[in-house]
Amino acid sequence: MIVSAEEFARLRKSDDPSEYGRAANEEAAERVWLEMIENFPDLRQWVAHNKTVPISVLEYLSNDDNSQVRSAVAEKRKLTPVLFEKLACDPDASVRGRVANNKKCSSEALALLVEDKEAFVREPAKKQIEERNRAL
């Protein structure tokens, strides 16, 4: 378990694959994630990439000013339908594109994305809806 923001930062910046892997896969308390966001703003997107980061932290990061951080959140498969819908309405098309390509995207979010002005957002959303309809 990662016990501090400093430990996560050290692991994430390490050249050792086993330490780097710990940053991607090990759990930390919610307070550690929030300290990371506060004290190491350049590593916010890597908090989102962690496999165990809680939904509450992802919700917080979904409001980040940096579209790369929101894009990292949009790739997460464990998002709630509400969070998928929020990110499907993001002002940045790259974030919406990540939502459209997320295989766990909610049907409600996909319904929004098929109307997107950007083809690289619209087309994967349409494809997912078609695939889901065929599977029924």
C-alpha cells in the first residue's frame, strides 16, 4: 500500500519498472490521493491512471482544468453513469473521444456522443451502440 503522496511521486518517477508498476497498481488511502493532487499537480493524471483510485477521487479529477487529466479519468472503466455523462459533455473533444471509446461507457452518455460535432467522437459512439444492439 502506498502510504504518502511523496511515496507515490517517487514510485511514479522511478526508472525501476517494479516501482513504476506499484504506482499504477497499488492502493492508497483517499487522503493520500488528495495530497498527491494538491502537492504534485504535475502528477494528477497519473493518479487517475492508478487501477485502485476511488470513484470519489475520479469525480474530483473530472473537474480538473487540465484536459489531459480529464481524459485520463474518461478512460476509466469503473466510472458511474453520472460521471460518464458529465465527461461526455466536456468542452474538450479529446475527453469526449475517450468517453466514446470506453467500452464501459453508459448508454446515456453514448446517446449524447452520437450527436457530437466531431466525427472522431461520434463514430466510436455509434459503433458501440450498434455492437450493443447486435448483442441483444
